[in-house]
Amino acid sequence: MPLLERARVEVYLPDLPRAAYYNLLAELTQEFTYTFGGCTIIHGLDGSYLSEAGSLIQDRINLIYTNTPYAFEANFETISTYADKLKAAVNTALEEETVLIAVLRVYHSQ
């Protein structure tokens, strides 16, 4: 069987005990579920990054991702626009620069 090319949207969200982070995770869950039919959440991942000052920051992260119905290549502009709007919404909700949004090509069996 041939594989289907799709775009996956991933959001790496700091796992902090604040209402804004819980609320955003709930909003992303609802957004991905209603827009794309579902999502997966992985809680409590360990991460690290360099701050703007060059200090190593240890971080706990929640990963939420969804697979879109869109072929990556054929719908690159649509997917890119969605990722930009998603990043703007996340930045508005948290005023946080350490949220990573990644979009990648995945292949599903039929």
C-alpha cells in the first residue's frame, strides 16, 4: 500500500504550574481535536535550552501534536500560515519565547 504524506504540527509547551499554561494546553487540545480530528499529548518531558544571556536552562515540557489532513508539499503555504497564526496565539496567551512550534512531514499507511 502506498503511504500518504501529511503535515504534523507539534507544540512544545513549558510545563509550569500556572493557569495560563494549563489553559493554553486545554485550548490547543480543543483546537487540534475539532480542527484535525484529534491530538496526542505527552506530559513531563525533560528539556534544556540556552537563555538569551547564554545560561543553560533546564525545563519540563509538554508536547502536544496533531496530524493534519494536508499533504506537506502541496499545501505548504496553508500549513505555514496556520503555524504562524498558532505561534501568534501562543505568544499572546503566554508572552513566552520558549514555546517551539514545529511542522514536519510524516507518512501514514492507508
